[in-house]
Amino acid sequence: MERNTNQVKQIMNERFGKDSVIALATVENGIPYVRNVNAYYEDEAFYVITYGLSAKMRQIAHSPVVSVAGEWFTAHGTGENLGYFGNPENAEIAGKLKKVFAEWIDNGHNDFGDVNTCILRIKLTDGILLSHGTRFEIDFTQW
């Protein structure tokens, strides 16, 4: 099991420890909503820069259980609004996101002067990863 955990961690970091587009699914009133987001993976979580008043954040506030899908990977997790991108407590992850998303972060899409520009953390709980013919069933809560 330890070998598989280390192997899965390596694959996850290689695939998603950079600017990655993933599908994020939320639910509202029993209706699923899916959208693609730019995300960065680190320590069993995806991080997304988003607008705190967006539909996805409203949906997560009411029902924090989400699903994600990426390159040969699907998972469940819990969405959490970490608050304003510029908050001092977000400085470490915000610095990483600035580097990871450097290609587009300052293209005018984000308003870092707006306190509603926030960081969404998707803490993964379980998932399935496929790599070179091997299927890994992952319990992120055991890491």
C-alpha cells in the first residue's frame, strides 16, 4: 500500500501540480452544474482562483460536497472558500498560484483589488486515478 500511495502522489503531482484544467461539479436544488476551472494540486487538494459571489461559490456554500474530473482522474471532495486572495493567511498559497498561473493571471480576468476575488480549496476525499493500465482507488483521508 505504501508503494501505491507514493506512486499515486507522484502521478498526481506530475499531472496536476501545475496549471491544470479540471471539471468541477456542484449541485443546487438537486440539479448538477459542471464547469471547467484552472486548478493547481497540492497536498490532497485543488486550489482555484474564483469570484466569491459566483454561482459555484454560492452552490458550495449551500452544499460543499463537490466532484472533480481531470486527466484520467475523478474524485469527490469538499469545497471551502479560503477568503480573499490578498488576505495575509492566504499569502503562501496565493504566491504559489501567482507562479503557477503566471501565463494568464494578470490578463484582466481577475480583480485582485476586489475582496470577493477568493481562493477555493477542494479538499479531496476519495477518487479514482488511471495510469498506464493501472487503476488506483484512492482514499485521500488516509494520507
